[in-house]
Amino acid sequence: MVNERDEVMEEKDFDADIKLREALIEEVKNLDVSSDWNAVVREISNLKRRWKRISYWESVYEDQLEENFEKAIDDLYVKRSEVFENVKKVKEDLIEKAHQLAVTENWNQTTEQMNELMRQWKAAGSAGKDDDALWETFNGIRQKFFEDKHQYFEDMKSRFENARKVKQELIEKAAALADSVEWQKASNQFKELMDQWKTAGSAGRGHEDRLWNEFNESRQKFYERRNQHYTELHAQQKESYAAKKALIAKAQEILAENDFSKENTDKMKELNQQWKAAGFCGKDREDQIWSEFRAVMDEYFAGLKELNEQKHQQWRQRMMENRRRKQDLIANQKRQVKRMQDELVGLLSQREYDDMVERIEDKKDFIAELEEQLSEMDQALNEE
């Protein structure tokens, strides 16, 4: 009986120990790895101590339960690694956002955004062993941002003062140009002053409007005077345009006569002089009206040139015809000289001989005179 009772008690103890081990496994599985990890580690150590205090009955099922217990603990570390990795990614993203925000000059808005990143950082939790390095990077960006912000507002005060001094100098330069009559040069200078004004930056709310009003007063004074000048100039250019249109009409009348006489040529040259004296029509119309006038003049003088070329060609033809006649005459005279020289042999009297020689010399002189004339004609033709 005693042995049976002992066996029953041992079986009950075994079952109780099994239930304890199974309960511990469930406790491990139910641990929240996203909470305070240090507390989780302490709880794991406590569960391990409790596990070791349970009697070991050397059963196969107990060995299986111990494997499950260790696996459950290992799974906790795996889950925690995943949590750490996720938090790390979140914090790396916050660091990247902080980098992007740090390059702004919209300090008030960016300060709110930077503070929001800090709230998200605190809510993200721990990234494990990388947490300190990540925080050092993130906090370094924040500290640099707030240092830059402080320095920006300090520098802004200095920039306002420098801008005020620069703009005061520009006001003095503008006042010196306000009465200028060098319209284009002064306009360019005012444009440069305006560019410098924009580049100078703001002088601050306390000075900017007053400085601008002083500067712009000189600008407006000059531009009003310049506008009046160009109004009068455009009226003069309108008169010049009308005068040049009249000159074109006169040139067209002369061209229509198709008479390229010296009188008409002199008239066209005189029109050209009157054109120069008529003045400027303005850059919008000067080229166009000049092209009209130039076209009429070119057509007239092209006709004059064609007439002169015709006359020249006629002269050349006459010269060439005259040249051929002289060449023929020279050839004929040379043949006569040759015939007369042949006849000298058959002459019987001295008188006839001397007379023939004299006639030969006369023809040679005549040939020389013709050749000289031919040479002069060639020279004239070559020099044209």
C-alpha cells in the first residue's frame, strides 16, 4: 500500500511540475518586448530561476518542454532585435529629416518641425546598442540647427545695419543722377543702382520704407524728365520720317524717267545728301525706310552702271575691230616688203634699185608706226 501511495503522489507531483513548466513557457511568450527591455530581461532571469527550482523527472516530455522554454526565450530576443531594427530605421529616418530641415532659413516654421521630430524620437523607443550613437547624431543636428538659428538672427542685425549704410549711399548717388541729360548712360546707371539696391537686402522694418521712398523719389524725377525728352524726340523723328518718305518719292520719280544723264545722277547724289541731313527716324523705322531709299538708289545706279558698261563694251568692240584692221594692214605691209625685197634681185639699174630700197624703208617705218599704235591699243585694253 505504501508503495502504491508513493507512486500516486509521485505521479501527482510530476503532473504539477509539468503544468508549472508549461505555465512558465506561456509567461515567456506573453512578455511584451516593446516595453522596458531591462524589465523584460529581469523577468526572463526570474523565469529561468523558477524553471530551475522545478524538479526534473528525467522524462522525454520534460526535455521537450525545456527546448520549448529556451526557444520561447530565443524568440523574445529575435522579436526584440526586430523591434530594435524597426526603431533604428525610424530614428534614421528622423535623422534624415533633421538633416533636410537644418538647411532652411525659415527658422520659426522649422523650429516647430524640429521640435516635432524630437517628440517622435522620444515616442520611438530604444534602438538597442545603436541607440546612443543615433542619439548623438540626431542631437548633434538639432544643436547645430539651434546654434545656426541663433547666429542667423545675430547676423541679421548686422546685415540690416550694413544694408542701411549701403542704401544710404545709393540714395546719394541716385540724387546726383536725377538731373542728368545723358539719358542712356544715366538710365544704365539707375539700373545698376537698382540692382545694387536689391542685392543690398533689407534694412529692417524700421528703415526700409523710408529709405526706399528717398531712393525712388530721385528715380521717378529722372524718369519723368527722360520720358518728356523722348516724347519730344519721337516728334522730331516723326518729322524726319515724313521728310525721308518725300525724298524716296523724288528718287522714284527720277528712276521712272529711265534717263541716266549727268543731270539726273547729280540730282540723285543731292537726294542722298538731303537724306543724311533729314535726321534719325528712330530705330524701329530707320532700317526699314533706309532699305526703301537704298533700293531706289541701287536700282538707279545699277541702271547707270549698265549703261556705262554698254558704252564701254561698245568702245571695246570698236577698239578690237580697229586692232584687227591694223593687224591686217601690218600683215599686208609685211607681205609687200617681202615681195619688194624679192624683186630687188631682178632690177638692172641702180636707180631702180635705190628707189625700191627707199620704198621698202618707207613701208618698214609705216609698219613700225602701226605696231606702236597696236601696242598702245593693247595697253589701253589691258588697263581697263
